[in-house]
Amino acid sequence: MSRALTLAPATYTRPAFAARLTRRAAWLAGLTYAEASRAHTFDGALIASVTQVLEQAGKTDFSKVKTQVLQRKGLIGTAAHQAAHYYDEGDLETASVDGQVAPYLDSWRLFREERRFDPLCLETVVFSRRYGYTGRLDRVGTVRGRPGLVLLDIKTGDPAAARADLQLMAYDLALEEEFGAEVLGPLERWSVQIFQTGRYAVHRYPIAPRSWRHDRAEFLEALSLARAHRGLTWRSRPMTNLPDTLPLDDLPPEPPPLEDLRDILPDHPPAEALPDEPPDAPPVSPASSDSGDVQAQLEQRRDTVVMRAGVLARSLSDQASCEAAVHYATFVDDALREAHAYFDPLVERARQPYQDRLAERKAVIEPLEAAKGLLVGQQGAVTRWLQAQKRQAEAKARDEQRIADEAAAKDRARLAEEAKQVEQQAAAAAQAGDADRAQELQRDAAGLVHQAQQTVAAPVRTEAPTVAGVSGRKNWTAEVLSTEALVVAIARPTVLKEVLTWIQAIEGWETATGRELVTSLDVLEGQTPDVPVAAVEPNLAYLRTRAKADEGTLAWPGVRFYDAGSSALAPASRRRK
């Protein structure tokens, strides 16, 4: 009997897809999806499910996993899927959820809340008439901020080990075959891994055409391998029968919690039965008892403390629960000290042989490195000679540079004097009424000033001797000689531009004095180096010290003083007696 769809109460964003969901009987006619035996048939002939295809093709292999572990994982996964299914339908009886399954349900709830996932269909059987396989997808729905539908698979284990990418690709192909690409639109493939910690992880698989074709080809190859596999066997492990074919009002009572789950899980009490405080235990050390027994005791206490801490963290709702959590943190400190007391001596003893080998190596290598350093090291003979030659060459270059700078200074003085004389001639021409001549002389004077400003001595290169076999590497670095001068250089271009803008905004600034001032500022701006703000770094230590001292009384441009707030575990005022 084919299984009908279960629709969650939702406002569908894709009416065409929602409308087609109610008309699937013709497509699924002839298909029998067997929940218990997993022997699915179409018109009486066996067909494979998606998971069976991946198993037979060797895409998934859990043969190396212990049977007991596999059974435990399977029971938890089935129960978690069932709880999530009823939760999404809106008819979950919370009391029926086993204590070991509740954290996984919390993970699913958190995913739905944070991602605003709205399921359109749940635990839905799909069927590919073209390729001849069936399967049951977990969810199809919408996610806030995503443009299209999301095909989603829920995993309590590793999605990569279960090849969730190929599993979702098989469902994708079946959906596209039944509904058509124009109805589905851009269908994303997500695998949501839910953890016992109450958290989740989303694994998205690429939807780019090249990646989609690659995954499609890999699944179809697996389908061919599964068909060619002789001695095909079907999984016979009973699966939880989700009553999707019944109306919600006619559902049978919720099944009781899994009684056999506690026989498979480790011997720890359920979260609700944990003691308020861990049992008292004397401090342990490597010398007090057998190492294996001590470590087992520590691990058992670790599991108890971690489980109880997780329960307290998830139940924070008021001041009393917060105080209980803080109080319990003191017992976690006890467990930490106990673990350090046991493991730290072991780690120290394990580190000692390593330290001995390091000392032996050092006794041999350091004298050899010192011998090399006498010759060509940082203070070796060859290095000292090269450095002395370099200093002499630099001194010679400085003398030559000084002579060149003095000659350039004389040229600038000469040009400045000529410019002054020309300006005087221009002033005389202006007084005589010859405006054209005065303007021409002003241009000549400005040219002489510009030429004087551009007259600088060429840098003298330093040429120092080299020694064959010793490579000299340039090691340019920098040091700040004046923080104030550096800050002024950073701010000067901005200040000059503001001054120029302010002058040119004054009415009647275009006088001879105004033009001369603007010209001088333009020249000064052109000569100012462009020093980026990145050349200085804020002294955060000083700023934080001032913030603590002055609290909220400071208001500096470019700095925000604020109370970041923090909480810390105060020294315990009471301990267990």
C-alpha cells in the first residue's frame, strides 16, 4: 500500500507544488512501500530503496561498526525521527519522548526556530518510474531567506558516512520526474545533523549545474551496480511505522518510550534522574590505585558532571535556575582539580624523556652553530669586516650627499633672489599702468619659484664591497623618531584642503595677497607626503586604562567608551562539607 503525504499546516509559497501534492495517487499506483520488511514492490516486482541502492553499491559500509553500537545508533535515530515527525505535525505528546532522545528533538526544534524552516511535506514516499527505485524523504519545505524549496534530510550520525549527498540526489531526481523542474524551481539539498548536545549542523550540497550533474552520475552508477549485484538481500530490521496514511484524529495512542534503549545505552541514569550534586569521591592520584581504575572513575564522573551541566544549561529560565547553575559550577571545579591531580604527573613523566633528548641534541648542535658564528654569523669576523666597510661607504656617501645638498641650496637661493627681483619689476610695471607686462613678469616669478622648489640634489648611492660566498640581504626597517611629527604628517593634507576651501569661500579673496597665499598652500600640499592612517596604531591598552579610570565621563572623537559587561564565577562562599 502506498503511503500518502502528510502535510504540515503551513502557508505554501509555491502554490503549484502544493496543489500537486494532493494528486499523487496516479503516480504512486502499483507501488507498495513495505515499512517492516523493506521489500518494496512495483506491480508485484521487487524494487530497491535509495538506502538499499547505496548499501549494495558499496557507497555506505557500516560492517566495521560493532553490532551493539549500530543497533543503539539505529534505535536513537529512529526514535529521533519519530519525535521530530510528530513535532512537525503538531501532535507530539512530550511525555512520550524518551529522555535519551529529548536532546535530539531539542536540536531539531532549534534548527526550525533559527532557520525559520517551514515543512511542506513530511516523511514522504517518492518513486522514480524512469529508474525504478523508491525512497522516503524526510522533509521538503522553505527556509527564510532562501529563494526556493529545500529538500532536507535529518541525520543523527555523520551525513558523509551515510552519503546523504547521494541520498538527497536520488530524492531530487524522483521529485523532478514526478513534479517537473518548472514546479519545483531551484531545489536545494540540505542535510541537518542533530546532536545529543542540543545543537545542530547544516551540510549544504552544491546546486551548481556541474556539481549537480556529478552527483547525479554517481548515484545512477550506484543504481547500476546495485542492480547487477547478485544475491540481493533486503534489510529486515523493523522500522517504526509512522501512521501517515491515517487522519490525525484517528491516530493510535503514542507508542510507549523505547524500553530496550536503556539496555543498549551506557549505564548512566537518564537526565531527569541525575542527582543534584555528583557523589562525593576522595581525590585520586596515579599512586593511590590502579591507573586504569582511576581513569575509569574520572571518566565516569566526567560523564555524570557533563550530563548534569547540560541539563542545567538547557533549563535556565529564572534567577533560581541561574543560581543553581552557578552553584553547580563549583562542583565542576572540584572535578577539574581532581583530573589535573591525576593527569598532570603522568604528562610530566611523559615529557621528561622528550626533554632529555632535546638536551642531548642541544649539547651537540650549539657548539657547531657557535663555530659557524665565529666566521660568518651575526657577529662573525667576516660579518664585522663587511659592516665596517659598509659604514665607511655610508659615511662617504653622506659627505657627497651633503656637498650636493649645499650646491642645490645655493641654486635655490639664487633662483629665489631672481624671482624676488622679477616680482619687484612686476610691481613697478603695475604702478606704471602696464598691466600686461606686470602679469607676464608675475608668471615669470612664479616659474622661478617653482623651479627653486624643484631643485633638489640627487641621492648618492652607497657602494660597499662584497665577499664571494657571503650573500648580503637588504633588511629595510623603520623606527618612529617623533610620534607628533608623524601624526601631523597624516593630518596635514586634510587640514590644508580645509584651509584652502575656507580661504576660497571668503568674498574678495582673489587679491594679489590671496592668490599668493593660495599658491603657497597648493605648493605646500603638493610637497606634503601622503602618509596613510595605518602608519599609526591606537594604544588600546592606554584607552582601556582610561576607560576603567574615567568610566562613562570621556567623550573623545573617534573613540567609543562603553561598558562591555561580563560575568564571572565569584569565589565560592559555600562548599560541600
